[in-house]
Amino acid sequence: MASVDRKAVIVGISGCSSSGKTTLARLLRDIFPNTFILHEDDFYKQDDQIPIGADGLADWDCAGAIALPDMEQALAYIRTKGASPVSRGSLSQRADHGTARRKRRPVSRSSPSISAAASSASPTATSIMNTTLTNTQQPNLFSKEDQNSVGKCPVPDETIEALKAKVKAWLEPGHAGHKLVAAQDAASAALKICIFDGFLLYCEATRAAMDQIDVRLFLRVSHAKATQRREARDGYVTLDGFWQDPPGYVDKIVWPNYVEAHKWLFTGGDVEGTPDKAVLDTNSILTQTDQGVDVDMATTLEWAVTTLMRELEDKYL
């Protein structure tokens, strides 16, 4: 049962860049009620504060690139207020689950960007966390991550509709899930679900944030698949511009950082090998241990829906 001061359950989805986190987050948001997404990428520091590696490349895949105190404050806000510190952008209610590819104009790091332009009307992650998280009014944080596309939805419509029907039946009166949509009393609101999507949620550097995540899902991916997906992307909107990976960025930055941060979750430290069940159980991290390293999104979505229903029912409803 949820504690009396809890207004939301935070569901983490973590894994290597291009492991399918954002696609899964957007699908789950469209299947479960009272659900919104928080992106770890919305807590990146300003472009000129991103650490520079030994080879001179900006390192966007390390803990030093994230404003961790701001992220921790946001999670605490969500748990106690049941509302997102990120404003609802155009992707919030999209029928394509936020996965349709959009064309973008590349922006140099020295040029104004659509993110920077929007930020003139909306506060940044750092400014909003430093000024208004202690207030009762919900902050209105501009989410630059919702400007990034993750490509065409890889899950068939019939699978999505079947899972929606499954959850809808679970929510009906007389079933355990009904508590998710029914307020406990006239003075309380129904419990919210926050899907927290991030590439670096389950490691020592982010332990304070990890401790605030109630349900911890972890997506695995091979080096080959992560490279293929990442290199197929247009790039990423940043606070100050637009980032496009230089050649070899996955091998020089993305993959080594992923291995270093997540090897503790795997037997022998092999992130393409067998997950360490004892470590996962001790840290309440859930992954598809009965599948290979590269699992299709339809299978992953079915697993995530079933797992989330079970975790909510057993612990928070």
C-alpha cells in the first residue's frame, strides 16, 4: 500500500543509450492511466559545462554531464506532489506514442537553437529546481528531450491495443488495479505514475536518485545494436544547440561509460553476458533474464506491462 504522503510511484527505465528506453516509456504512458514521463536528459548541464574526455570529445554519457542535485529534487517533488516538474509538451498526448521521426535543422554549438529559443519563455532545469521546487505550485519546466524523436514505433498496433485492453480490465472495479484510478477519499487524488527514463539511473554516482525510484526496470542491449541505433539518429536537442555524434563516438564515449557504470550488474562484469541475479535482487532491479541481450520492443513492452502491474499491485495498491 502506498504511504500516506506519497502522491506518485516512480518507475525507472534505464539502460545504455539507444536501448529503447524512451520508446518504452512513451508506450507505457499511453497504456497506463495517470502517467507522465520525466527524462534524465532534461537534467543535462549547459553545453559548455559538459565534461571533455581525454580525446577532446564532449562526454554526454557520464554522471558529470548531469545536474544531479536538480534531478534528485525533481524526484522528491514528484513523490510528494504527484505532478511533473516538466511541462506537458506536444508529445504528451500523441497517438503515435511520440515515436514518429521529425526532420530537424542542424544547429551549430555557437548558434541559437530551438531549445534556447524556447527556454527564453520557459525556465531551464537548473533554474526551476533552484527557485520553485519548494513551492506548492507545480513548476513549469521546459522539456527539451520531448523535441527528440526516436523513430517509427516498432510495436504493432494490435499488440498495443491488446495491452491497453489488459490494463483497462485490471482497472475495473473489483480488480486490484482499480485502486490506481480511484481516490482513497474525497480529499485525496488517485495515485500517479511517473516513468523516469534515463541512461544512468542504476550506478553509484546516481545512488541518491536511484533510492527514490520505486520500480526499477533495466533494458539490455548489445554493443552492435546500440551502435546501429545510435548512429541512425539525427542528433539531439541540447540546452544551447544541437548535438550530432562525431564519428566513433559510441566506441570512444558511449559504450565505455555504459560498461563502467553497469558492469556491477553482470556476472564477471560482462554487460553483454549474464545479469547477476543476486545483485539485481538485492537492488530491486528488474530485467528480462530469460531473454537474450537484444529483445524486440513488442516482447519488452509485454514484459514491462506485466511487471509493472505486478509491482504496483504487490507494493503500492
